[in-house]
Amino acid sequence: MTEASNVTTSLVSDFNIKKILDLLPHRYPMLLVDRVVELEAGKRIKAIKNVTFNEPFFNGHFPGHPVMPGVLILEALAQTAALLTFGDPDHKRQENDLYLFTAIDGARFKRQVVPGDQLCLHAELLRGKRGFWKFKVSAMVGGELAAEAEIMCAIIKDEPKGEA
């Protein structure tokens, strides 16, 4: 095993659900990443989302024929991409940092995602500069492409809201 793969392995072992919760501000039902399984810091990441019938969106999308909404697949991919920006162990999310979509290009949906599927979420960093990142992302189910896109994200400082 090379030194680089040792680093990747040790970072992944530290990327449990507690670390995901520490890094992403999302919580149920909007946290859409269960586990990071591969990480090459500053280059690529692979994460997992287990899709269960208990997901709240299946109640209305669609009754009798549950399908995961494409926008939520893209959201899971964006959350995975955000985790890639934290691949450097010294990078810490500040409490008031928000990662937001700035663009989605070439989004294609190739396969329905249904209860019981496991989404393998892939993100590859194409470029990053001054708080803006561009990623090539894809979601796979059982080795079959479910969705793909290029996304751009930015970090902004969320100003605390005053008491109402």
C-alpha cells in the first residue's frame, strides 16, 4: 500500500456519521449522505446514501410508485462535494459557513432511484478558487448510472439573525 493510499484510508476511517454531522449543517430529513467510503483529498470522494421506504418524500412522490426526486439526488451529490472540500484534515467548517449551489450544468437522470437502492455518490473536484468550487458528480445504483451533472458551489458567511 502506498503512502497516499494510507492517508486516504485513515481519512475515510475518520469520516463517520459524527464527522459528517460536524461538517454539514444539514439534519434529518435533509442530510442525504450516510457514509464516506473513499476519499482522495482535494481530488475525489465516494459516499453512500441508503434509500429507504421511510424517507419522507416517498409519501407524495409518487403514491403507489415511490421514486426519489431528482433534485434530492442532486442535493445528495452537492453534500458529497461539500464533504470533499473538507478532505484536508486541517480544514474546519466555521459555524456560520454555508455552502450553496451557484450552478448546475448538464444534469441528466438515467435511472429511477427507489426504496431499497443504495446510491453511490461520486464527486471529482474540477477546480476551486477563493471559496468557489466546480465538481463533476455522478450517482450510481448497482453500477448503473442514475444521475450526473457538473455543479458549482460557493461558501458564504451566514450572518446571525436578530431576535424577532
